[in-house]
Amino acid sequence: MEIGPGAVHLQHCLSLDDQRALVEQCRALVDGAVPAYVPIVRGGGKMHVRMLCLGRHWNGKTYSYEATRSDFDNLPAPPLPENFKHLAGELARAAGMTLDADLCILNYYDADGRMGLHQDKDESEQSLAAGLPVVSVSLGDTARFLFGGLRRKDPVESRLLESGDAFVFGGPARLRYHGVSRIVPGTAPPELELTGRFNLTFRQYDVAAT
Ligand SMILES: O=C(O)CCC(=O)C(=O)O
């Protein structure tokens, strides 16, 4: 369903089997050798998610990408798994866009998880100028997702992102403000045996020179 120019909500686009496999992979990653952590951002506030960046690390102190987690433990960002990259490309295509993802921010939200309204604008200038989309995949508990305009004070619409949904925003929607106001606990499909929510946002930092 098109929400506006460049913004597409793909409802229930992932099968339960696919969701289950992704949840397993996310669990292994967030508790792996380079584990997810709760970032402390520029102003000193703690984020309300556990975060793990794959492919490139997003530094919450500098709002920029880097190879190693210099704001936390100096460990290198784990690579972006091939199947994640493939999935992101397929979902972008299903939304009528293209994405050769080279990074993913994987967030885990517990029942109190949330994310304030923000723009995703730390990818390369070329990527942003090309309007290469962000592809977001939701797994587990439903989230109340906020989707605003290009200015913070623009009106905000609220949508429920359910397990197995994707939300793709690129082109004219690439810099629209967005966030998560709340998680609806206990709404994950029981088959996933997941308390809380994983969200994966795929992005492309590098754009090949033409
Ligand atoms: O969890 C979500 O649905 C949104 C995540 C998000 O806004 C982000 O990672 O930039």
C-alpha cells in the first residue's frame, strides 16, 4: 500500500517460516560475539532499544558511520549477512525501488522500547541525493510507527507495523521524520516465541561511481 510518494507499506509480506528463521538469526546476532548494546547518544540520553549494526556501525555520539564501535567497545561491526542483503533488495523491488544494501541497523525493542522522531540522514550524500530507500522489516510485537514530513513540526501519521511487515521509504520520502511511539506487548505471533520486537532497517551507504 502506497502511503505517499516514495513510501510503501508492504503488509504481511513475510511468511511465518521466513519470520521464524529471521528471528532465530537476529537472536543469534544480538547475543553473539559482537552483541547488541544500548547506545548513549550525543546529548547523553540512553536509547530505548538494544542496537546492533551490521556492515557498518552507526555511532550515536557522532551520528556517523564507522567500521568499529568507537562509541562503545571498539569491536568491529559484524558483516551484513548475504541473506539479509538479498531480502532488502527484494523488498525494495516489491516497493518499486532499488537497493543494494550494505548495512543494517538491527534494533530490539522490549515492552518499553521506543524511538523518538528522527530523520535517517547519516548515509552518504550520494545515497541520500539518489533517494535510495530505507527498507524496514518488523518481527514480533506490533509497533506504533510514526511517519511525519520533511520538517519535524509537520503532521505525523501513525501506523501499526505488524510482524512480517516491511516499510520502504525512498525518493521524495527518504528524509521524512519517523519513529516508534510504543510497542504493543504480547502481539507477536506465538510461533515466533518472541517477547518484544526486532526491527531491521537496511540502508545503502556506498553508491558506485558511474
Ligand atoms: O523500529 C522501527 O520501525 C523504526 C526504526 C528506525 O526508525 C530506525 O532504525 O531509524
